[in-house]
Amino acid sequence: MRIDVHFVAGGVMPPGAAILASVQSDPLWRIVRFMDRNSDNFTAEMVAKAIGAYAGGHGSTERGMHVAGEVAAPII
């Protein structure tokens, strides 16, 4: 059987829907520690995109950097 999927999106599953699969990520602190120790730019960009998506809006590097700047502005 072939299933064509054009996009993956988060959301709330309908009542009674069966869970087909799940993925458990490492905690953010562990991902950031790996990223910093290995100077991993790919992971840094993925974290930035996730921050942008989590804060509402697009999961883009630009949005993630904007959110990070808003959070850090009172500290700097």
C-alpha cells in the first residue's frame, strides 16, 4: 500500500483515532549541549526553526532568531 503525504503538521487527533507511531525527542538541554560541544550549525538551525514554530508563526530560521532576540532583549 502506498500513501502519498504532501506535508506533516501538528494538531489534535480526532476522537477515537488510533496512534500509528510516536517519536520521543531528547530534552532540549541535551540537544543544545550536543550542539555547543560539537559546533553543530545544522542542529542550531533546526533549534531556531523549532523555536519559531513553537512561538507561533512559521518554523523558519528568521522567525526563530526574531523570537530569540525578543527573549534576550531584556537581558542584554
